[in-house]
Amino acid sequence: MVIDPRYYQIGILGLLLIYGLLVLDLEIQPEQVLWILITAQLTQFGFTRWLQLPKFDPRSALISSLSLCLLLRTDSLLLASLAAFVAIGSKFLIRWNNKHVFNPTNFALVILILCFDSAWVSSGQWGRDLLLVLLVACLGMIVISRSRRSDITLAFLGFYTVLIFGRGMWLGDPLTIPLHQLQNGALLIFAFFMISDPVTTPNSRTGRILFAAVVSSVAGFIQFSLYEPNGVLYALTVSCLLTPFIDHFLPGEKFAWEKPNAGNPLPDRQGECYEKTRATV
Amino acid sequence: MKKHALLFSLITLLFLSQGSHSFCGFYVAKADSKLFNQSSRVVMTRDGDRTVLTMSNDFKGDVRDFAVVIPVPTFLEREQIHITNNALLDHLDSYSAPRLVEYFDEDPCMLRIMKRGMVATAPMEDTEIQRQAEALGVTIEASYTVGEYDILILSAKQSNGLITWLKQNGYRIPEGAEPVVNSYLKQDMRFFVAKVNLEEQAKLGFSNLRPIQVAFESPKFMLPIRLGMINAEGPQELFIYTLTRKGRVETTNYRTVKIPTGMELPEFIKNNFGNFYQDMFNTQVEKENRRAVFLEYAWDMNWCDPCAADPLSDQELKELGVFWIPDPMLPNDPPTTRKIMPQPKEVFITRLHVRYDQQHFPEDLFFQETGDRQNFQARYVIRHPWKGETNCPAAEEYQEKILPRRQQEEIKTLATLTGWDIHSIRKKIPGIKPVEEVPWWKKLWDD
């Protein structure tokens, strides 16, 4: 029996959250965590009822909301809730070809940062503690290999590493600088838990590798030419708009978390994008 | 009815001010940047892409040896450079410094009654310099004398040409600077170089070197620290004060950590606050593996509590480049609409303190402004015991149990924060009573 990889993801994100709260003192308020988690589930529940979906599934909403708790910083509980609502709501409302277009957490973070002064992402707060990096990478790898979409994470990390080291070499910087830029907990959380979302990435392997190349190039441009922090977050949102085109020109088998009942095909308008074809997990 | 409302609001105001005063304690001492040797101070005033940098360091040698080479992101016109005074930075430093406050214990007998009641270089000709520069691929984009400084804005095709030129013109450039200079040149940075013009200095009559200010517009919210680390003997100390509109500033490529605050410390710290803060800072730096930037103060510039120094005036803020507040010299309101209450200035100060070296801070410091407007200060507390006469059972409990227990806790806190030996701390506190540990079972039965 294969366990749903989302349980691993929930467990690891939960552990990271606890580590962040207790050891790194990430200044996440427990009540903020609570508001985000509750709003996400309520939104998921509300849309499940509204769209008359057969089953309320809290897992994906829980993953999105845990990622939000880890990355979003705000002093306002209202904004924290709004972020959770935007994240989950976007899954149901912004759709193309039976897939949601944006990664929910990423979309909510970008919308909140752009629209509100009092919401931000503290990418530097994860520091570059090597131990943590290894921990995050190894734990993340389990998730990736289980969800069989490790190609996009590896491709992204590969392209981004080439870009960072290439820039460093062009500038004549010592290797310690690109290494420092890569040993960033937030970047690894992004690579292993955000860009790896199998539902919002292209269906074919070639498409995913192309997608990873686009995300890393756009991220590099935003980070080093526009001098905006959080380049990777903006890059993913922008690149997600390309996914329908990539899927059109490079078609592939759609991802599904679960195998539907053969005699009872699930409706299309699902948050989790169930597929009528063979399940891959 | 209206009268009552007014009376009520006045009383509330009175209570609020009294409450907040006693809440934050009485200010005793501060630990300013002068405690740390070889420190530099930089004020970064920024809103959007507009930035004003004010730079000062505690240079103590012969002014003829003084020279600064600073990478800047844009070309600078003469009017974009300004020289200000040290007093301004000293004021900002005092205002935001870590502080010690004290409380006095009240008569334990009175306390009990209350509790019952309420539950509650050699000069060269300009043309010659220019010609020499051109031969080396260096462009002198501008040359100004501002205050006591001779300032040049340089750009170059190659770092070796620039370095040769700087060396030829009396700037001491350490070995190993070339790749760093090259990296900045490739990132489209110019170089701001300044030396002291002795004639001008004599004319102006300043003995100390004054801080240099530059104003520019750039999306780069960063401080170049790499040049200063080449061949540096040991780590360097940097204090960064940011003045922004929205909220607290933090580093995006290093961890920004809040310095421990709010601890109760033994009384003798009153005369050793500087030593305490230095040693506590050292301990915290080590605890974060020398890779963190420390937050010492984050506050709305309108007020402070307790105040280590008064908030900066509009005039001072303007001098530091806060361009978004109305000009203090111009009357901004007609007399009929004179405001009684002081208006919020929308200036938020963040004080960051970093000890850096090449090994632990390979990259320049990059920043972002967050929306966090929560006030934070490095504040430490001493509580003076009640020394008056007492004659009640509560006093006995206070003298025998409450006070010794508290003092032991204070000693432990101090030892943990500073790494000082706990026995040496105890020796500094004469007459401290040992806490009598009562076994848990002694309280179990009455017999």
C-alpha cells in the first residue's frame, strides 16, 4: 500500500514550522498560525459545498496553509486570513483546462506583498545554517521522490545554481558568495515544497524542465537586475501563466493525487485536479 | 456631558502617562556605539528608491592618512553630497542605544495592603591627474571639494587601472582589492573617493572629521562591506540606523536577530552597564555562529519610553535626509488650523548592529523594509530592594524568600547572557542571602 505523499509533506512542513517557532524564533504568532489554518480549511469547505464536490479533502489546503505560515510575515491577523483565503480561493477560481493556474501559496504571497505594506516575506530569516539546509533538503527529497515530480525541483536547483555560479564567476567573486546565496533555507523551501507542486506544473517532463529554466531565469533577473528580494516568488507566479501554453505544445499525462472510482468519475471542477485517466501515484 | 467627556479623557491621559512611565522604568544608563572600538556608523534614510547615506567612522589617526573609497550605485552631482556634523549621529545613537532602567521595590507591608484592596596626497594639477587617469582607463566623472573633503567620483573599465591610479594618488589600497573592485565595476557601481583637504579643514576649524552624506536614487538597498574586509585585522563593528516610512528594516541575505531584552539584572550592573552590554553582545554573536545581524532598536520616531535621549527634531531628521516630512522651516498650516497635538512624522527607526568578517559575511549586506511597526528596544532592568523599616509578616517573607530568590535568578540571567562566572558575580553582591531550598515534601503535610 502506498501512502499519500501529502502526509509526508504535511508532517515535514509541520516539523519545519515547529523548528522555526522554537529554535529560529521566526516571530510567527501562534494565533496567526491558527487563523491561517482555520481560514484555509473553511475556504476549502465552502468551495467544496458551493461547487457541490463529492468529498471535502483537507490535505492540500493544509499543505498550502502550512507553507503560508512558514513564509508569510504580517502583524495583522486579518491579512493572514486573507492570504489563506486567496491561496485556497485561487485554486477554485483561477483555472484553465481543469487545472488551477497558480501555485496557491505562491500566488497568495505575491498578491499580499504587492497589495499590502504590512505583509512581507523574510527570506533571510532562515539563515544559512548548514545543518538546517541538509535537513530541509533531505526531508524534502523524500516528498519529491514520493510524488514523482522531483525532476522540476532538481532542474530548478540545477539551473539556479548554474546561474548563481555563472554570475559569480563573471563578476570574479570568490566561491563563498554564490555558495552563501544558495545556502538559504527559504530558497530550499521554495524548491522542495513550492515549485514541486505537481498540479500547477507542466504535464510533460520536457515541459517541466523548460518551466524550471524559465522560473530560474526570471528569478535571477528580478533578483540581480531589479534588485528585488523574493525574486523566486514573483518568478513562479509569472511563469505559471506559461503552463497552459507549455502543456499545449508539449502535452503529457496529467497528474492526479488519487485514483478515482472507475464507475463514478469525479467532476472536473475540483481543487485538487482529479483526473479521469490513470492515477500516477 | 461634553465637559465630563473632556475631563475623562484628561484623566485617562494622565493615568496612561503615569502607567507607561512606571511600566518602562526610570532610565539609568545607555550602551552607545562608542563602547565598541573601530566601529563605523551609517545612517540609511530611504523611501522608495530614494536613499540618503550618512557615513561616519571613529578614525583616530593623522587626518592626512584618512581616505575613503566607497562604491556607490550612481553618479553623484555636487548637490548630492553634503557634510554634516557628528553631534547629529551622536544624538541618533543615544536615542536608539540599549538602555538600563531601574525600579525601586515598594514597602512589602504596604504592598500587601494594596493587594488586598485591589485585585488587579601631494597636490597635483587637475589636468595632469586627468591625463594620468585616462591613460589607465579611469574616468574622473566629477571632482568636488565639499566641506573639509576633496571628493572624486570615479568609474573605470578595468579594476587594475583604477587600483594603480588610486595607489599613485596616495590611497592605500590593500592587496587583494582588485577582484572586489572589479566585481563592483561590473555591477555598474562608481567609486566615491574622499581625502581630507587640510587647508579647508583649517579654514573651517573642525578638529574631528565630520560624516559625509550622499543622496541618490537606486533600487539597490544595500551596504557594500566587502572592500573594508580585505586585510582587516579581525572583525569590524558596524552600526546601521535606518530611517524609513513603513516599518522595520531587516537584512535579506543574513539573519536579523533581536538582541535579548527585558531581563532583570543584579543591582551592581548600574555601574557596569557598558561592560555588561559588550560581553552580552559578544556572547550573542557567538551563539549565532557570527553570522547574524542584531536588532537593537525599532521604534516610531515620534516618541520613546524610557528615553535614552529625546527623539530627533524635524530639523535633525531633515538633515539626515528624511525628505518626506514637511519642511520644518516652512509654516505648513495657516494659523487658524494650528494643531495642538504633535503630528505623526511617519519616520520609523531601525538600529542594527553587526560584527562582520570575511569568513562569516562573504557578501554585502542587502536590506528590505518590512511592514512591521512593532516597537522593540534593548532594555534591561535593575530592581532595588526595599531598604526601609518593615514590621509585618509579609516583610519577613519578602526578606527571606522573595528577594533572595529574585536575586539568584538575576545572577543566573546575568551569567547566561554574558558568559561571566557565576561565582565571581555572587562575590560582587555583598550580603546576598542563599536561597533555602525547601524540599517539596516539607509542604505536604502540616505535622
